[in-house]
Amino acid sequence: ALHSIRSIVMQVIDELYLLRKENGLCSVKEIYHKTLLSPMQIVLVDDRCNDGSIDAMARSCEQLVTSNKDVSFTVHDHRLDESPVQEDPDTCSPPMISLHIVHSPRAGIACALNHGLDYCRADLIVRMDADDISEPQRLLSQISFMHANPSIAAVGTSTVLFSTTQTTNGKQDNRCSDIILPYSDQTQKFTTSVLWPSLTISDPGFMAWAMLFTCSISHPSILFRKTTIQELGGYDESISRCEDYDLWLRLLNRDCRSMVCLPFHGLWHRKHSQSSSSIGSATQRDEADEASYQALGRIFGSTNNDAGPLVLEQVSTLRNPSSAQSSVLDNAVKLLLRVESSFLQKNSERLTQQEIALIKLDCNARIGEMASLTLKDKTSIDHCDNKSTSFAWKLWCERCPDKQLERLSLLCHTKVEKT
């Protein structure tokens, strides 16, 4: 938690340093009118935290800021008094950081996020978990992008998924212990494991398509416009694990180009055994299936695509084909064709030709994956003619005639297994 808030506060101090270095600014007043990150308001939402980390973060923030004479700092603890403090940042001559601590009225991440939003004065909001770390220049890059692109409602970055373990008695294991995290406190020794870096999709139209099947953007990397999110009704508090995925799907249904992801690593996303993403994975999967189901229903409704009822099991198969029953795959492929047609129709005036080509290529790849999985059902294979009788297989042959070698290899492998 201390590392997380340090990675935010230090970006204000870093910006001041860069302004002085690049522009030779000495006047505090001049600095104040040129900063993008000040005045900065940090809202800590206490969602029944009992380990003392909230108060520790407040003390750490104050120590960092008070060590820099060019930054003013105020703390407002609303856990006793819930009335928001009205501040006029223009009355403060130096760049300002204000820390607001609020208590979530009900348990749950979605409620905590909505309650925190109510206390945010600015329209540009960065949402982070208490154990993630921002890269230097992340906030400046995202804020500058949003100022230059007023039609964009949310912007994310690529992330690095990592874990840390504290070393004891000077002993370390061999898990990338030479990695130094941004804004690290060198007084504490940790062994860092990079689990994997994620390079997210940078084409907004194609990302809107991919989001129908998986949440392809990291929630803590997002910077969004408060007014737009609140117009959508904010986070759905009936959802316990996938509140972000549901929100992005509702946002993209309104405008498929409203979200983008900048192609650089802006966030270190910590993974540990007690993180919310590590607990309740079955609930998370079910809620994600339901969010995708609702999103597809909205697309079909807007394009009058009433070719048949939408079946949740088929939607779940599109999201995770490898875990599906072979008997469902053909119907899931038929649903995918409906999704492709309706999505392209709904967004025909918003997609670039490159994005349309990427969507068709991705659709072909999904059909190929499900066609390959139909081979698990040996009754769908005609070994005399070396072909599968499934709809998915026939469609793959039609749409991808250049994949004959791949198909032959799959059939030969299946025949050997049967023998």
C-alpha cells in the first residue's frame, strides 16, 4: 500500500522537477499554472480495512510531500464526518495534493468505487488498487492524451503482472531478484517475480470486438472521465467480481471507439494469494459470462438480429471454448457468426478498414479453434474422406481455404490417437 501511494505522489514531485529542469521555472506561481498533475486529489476508500494500511498510507503520503517545500498538502478524514470538503484550489499558490479518506457505506468493490467517485472533484479519474504500482510518467501520458482526445472516455495502458516475497536473513531465491520496481523503498528487500507482461490491443474498434469475449484491459491501469462513467450509472453494485468488465461493455456499446489503450507499460499489477482476482474465480467466471451475455443481447437488439434466442451456455463457450462440451461447439460457432455480422453492422460507420480486417481474422481464428475442438468427438470424423462432419469444421474450410495443412495435421493426429 505504501509503495502504491508513493508511485502516485512522486509523479507530482517528478513533474515539478521536470518543469524546473526544462523551463528554468523558479516561481511557485508559474509552476502551479503549468502542472498537469496539480492540484491532485487522492481519495482513499476504506472498505472495512482493519490492518492499519489506510492510516499508514496517509502518513507516508504526508512524509513524502512535506519533504518538498514546493508542494502543499492537506488531509481530510471523512470517516467521522461524511460531508465533502469544498476546496478552491485556485486559492493555493503552490501545487497542491489533498488526501481524502472516506468509508464505504456497504461492502463490495463496486460500492467502494462509486462512493469514492462521489468525492472526486476532477473529471479525470485514475483508479488504482492499494497494492499496484504506477510507472513514472504514466499519469502525464494519460492526462495529456485525454486533453488531446476529448471524444475518448477511458484510456488504459499495458501492464506487468508480478508478485513479490519479502526476503529473510539475507536469503533470496532465484526469481528475478535483480528487478527494481519503480519508486522502490530500498530499505525493504523483496524478491520480485515477473509473471507475465501484457501488451494490450491498441486499435480501439478491434478492442471493442475483443472485449465481447474477454476483458482485455487492466482495471487499475485506467484513467476515465467521471461524467461519462456516472452517465452510465457507474459500477453495477450487484456484481462482486467483474464490475469493471460490465462497465466497459456498457461504455463500448454506446461508442465502440470510446476506449483506447496506450502501447506502453504504465502499471505493475501485483498478484498475490489474497488479491480479489485470486479469490472466487468461479464467481468471476460466471459474472463475466453474464456480462458478455448482456452485451451480446444489446448488440442484437440494436441491429434487430432475432435469428434465435441467446443461450448463456453458448456465450460461455465463446469465451472459453476449451472447457465446453463438444455438442455445444457447433451452436457456439453459429452464434459467433451472428455476433460478427451484428457487430460490423452496428459499428459500420465507426470502424476502420484495418479494424474490420482484424475482426474477420480474429473470427476465423476462433472458428478454427472450435473446429479443432470438435475432433474430440470421434463420431464427427469421417476417416474415409479425412474430414470432420461438424458445422464448425465445414465453416473453417470455407472461410480459411489456406489452412489445409493445419487441418490435415489435426486429422492425422486424431486418427493416430484412435488407433
